[in-house]
Amino acid sequence: MTDTEQRDLNRERTRELFEQLPTDPSARDRLVELHLPLVEYLARRFRGRGEPLEDLIQVASLGLLKAIDRFDSDRGVEFSTYATPTIVGELKRYFRDKGWAIRVPRRLQEVGLQLAEVVPALAQELGRSPTLQEIGDSLGFSEEDVLEAMNAAQVYSLKSLDAPTGTDDSSLSISQLGAEDEALELFESWASVAPLLKKLPPREREILYLRFVANETQSKIAEKLGISQMHVSRLLAKTLASLRESVGSFDA
Amino acid sequence: MQEVNTGVNAVEVRTMGDVSLSVPAKPDFLQVVRAVVSGVGARRGLSYDAINELCLAASEAAAYLLGLTPAEGAARGGRLSVRLRAKDDIDVTVMTNAPVPMWPPPAQRTLAWRILAGLVDQVSFVLEEGCPAIRLVLAGPARESVTES
């Protein structure tokens, strides 16, 4: 049987099971079984981000159950078309929630996400880094909310820095970006830290150079590298922490 | 989180321009230091970038001192104290009550000093009330330039 024939058969079987579902609860289990390959396929797309595949399959299965319970066969779309974004949404939500080292209220997470967009836009518009009052006014939040979101952002797992930067699998991680720059030589001339700096990924070295040698602001660095200021801030903190760890007592 | 509630037993706010904080000498509490520093920075009207950098400097200073403090020191009640004074300048002093051999170090030869000097206007490794301390100063005029740059 060809793949197309198999797919057509699965679709037909899915339609039949949804017809049986109102009178036969066991049809739900058979729908789950029939779509486990889809669950596994989607879960595998999220592998390599620090979570065991078994856990991802469980999360994706939960997404499948939600999709089965919410699907309306009268709408004329195929179930797999409907289920895929529901399952992917469940997986993304799982990563979003798991990504915080300390549980941060959803509202603050959302303010934090908006900060990443609004801060560079305001910096561009004002020609300087905005104050928290200006950020709050722009977002419709208080200065206190902005401050809380800033602090909450710092507890976000540093692991996320090296996660793919986009939503699709083809996006590069930060450490894969950037190239050697002759100007970095200047930074590396710091004799006492040179051996450690050479071990850093090019992008992290570039950020250290831009911040501590070229004396650029974090916003300017973010603009130059095409990443958010928050990313630059986290990356700086992560790099300094790793340098500190490498140096031990910090005295080189 | 229980430890945070019981460990941060001394946050003293005399005025919004004079704040002291004492936490256990453990890395887990650096976030508390950052939160207090960012709060003072925000109330002084610092820009988003300037607040981030002052926090980064304060937590680097604290982490440096923690790195010199034996882990058993924290278990025996070692404390990390932070004092913020904000008038024209913002002055942050981070100190530890744990004994640190060879203090102050040859400051300008340390990586910590180089990094801190890139984040604030003045860095000094000093003895404060007999305890090893790092003093960071963000100068008023320089602060303005950070805000306006």
C-alpha cells in the first residue's frame, strides 16, 4: 500500500470513528491509537531542547486528546489539519512554562515578552534607552509592572539562550551565528583573560567586545546583532558567569 | 523559597536614597540583590539599559565576593551585605562578613575589576568596617549620558 493510500485509509477511518464517538466512548481510544504516529512525529520536532522525548510524547498526547474533544467534523477540515496546531501549541506551552527556573505569573511572562519588542522600538524612536515610565506608558502598564517583569526575566532559564531563535527547526542557535572579527583581536589582547576568551563562542566574544571594549550600550549591541536587548543582557550575564567559573577565584 | 523568606532578614530602607540589604552568602540570593538594586535604580529614573548594567555590576561584585568565600562560611551564617546610597551619584557597596585571604587583591589585575570598570564609573576594592567590600559608583553626569546616549 502506498503512503497516499494509507493516508486516505486513515482519514476514512478517522471520519468513521468521529461518527461513532457520540455513542461509543471507546472510539476515542481508537482515535488516539490511530494518531500516535502524528503525536510522536510532532514530539520529535521538539527534541534536543533539554526535555526527554517520553515527556514530550506525553505532552503531545495531551494535545491530541484536547484536539479530539474539540474537533467538529461538520466543519469540513481533516482532523490531522486541526490536530497539528493544537498538539504543537501544547508542546510550545510546555516549553514556555518549563522555561522559567522559578514559577513566574503568566501575566509577568507576557509583559516580559512585550518588553523584548517595545524596548528596542522605543530606543530607536527616542535615540536613547527608554526609562521604565516610558516603557510602561507605551505598554499600558505601570512602572512597577515593568520593573517586576524585568526582574522576572532574569530568572528565565539561561538554557534558552542556546535554543533555536525562531519557531522553525531551521533557525540557528546563537552560538552558531557570527563570524570571526579582526576587531576582536583587541579584546583578546587582554593578556590575563585571553586563553578563556578564545574558548568562548564567537558571538559571546563579540558581545563582550562590543560592551567592554567598544563601550556600546546593550541596546546598540542588540540592534547590531539583530537580537533583543534582553537576550544581550542574559548572554552577557551567562558569559560572565562562565568566565568566572573558568577563572575560579576570578583572578587570572 | 522558604529560605528566601527567612534568609533575607534585614532590608532596611531609611529613605529611597539609602537602602541596606543583608542576605545569606549563597548564590541563590543574588536575585534578591538584583531586585533591590533594580528597584532603587528605577526610582532614581535610570534608563532600562542603565538599570540592567547596574544590576549586572552589583551581582558580579556579589558573585566575586561569594567566589572567595568558602561554602562552609555561608553554612555557618556568612552574610552578604549591600548598601545603596543614591543622591547625585549612585553608590553601591557590596560586602561580606566572611574572612577573605589577601584582601584587597591587586584590583586592576583581576578580571572582576575589568568587567566592573566597564559597567560603572568607579570601582574600588576596599575594607568596609573591617570586611572585604567592593564599591561601585555610577556618577550622576555619566548616568545622564547613559540615559541620553
